Amino acid sequence: MRSFYQVSLLFISIISSAIVVAGTYTVTNVKCEGGWVTREDDKLVVISKCGSPVLSDVVSGDDETKVERVGFQLENEKQITIFTFKAGKVVLIEKISD
């Protein structure tokens, strides 16, 4: 019989594989032309460091804290970098490849 630890590791590896196969993965920071961007950075700081976004979408309801996904095509990268902002602060950074 497998231990909880073994089952947990198996589940994490399956989820990780699914994320990689789908072409989307999360990162903790990103190097833009204007400097490094990390979680908790303000949206205006991200735009000043990474330039103009190529896409933007508000994904929260009217009565909720604003959640926005903003995409950038960073220089010398094929992937799109998506920053998710909650109340104007970075909470998630994702890379999406072909």
C-alpha cells in the first residue's frame, strides 16, 4: 500500500506534466527590458519595466476585488508572459508557449 507521501508525489508529478504539456507554466519572477518583476509588484511598475501589454482581460465580478490578466510579448522571447493582478498587485506570473 502506498503512503500518503508517495501518492502526493505522484499527484504533483501528474499535474506538473499536464501543465508542461499544455504549454503553460508558472514562474516566480521575470526579467523585462526595464528590470526584474516579481510577485507583489504594482501594475504600473510592471508596465514601466515590460512595456505596453499585448492583451488585457478583467476576470473578476463587479462586487469582487478586481482581478486582471495582462499579457506581454517580452523582447527575445517566443512565449507570452501573463501577469495576474489582484487589487493592482502581481499574484501570479505565467509563461505560455506554442
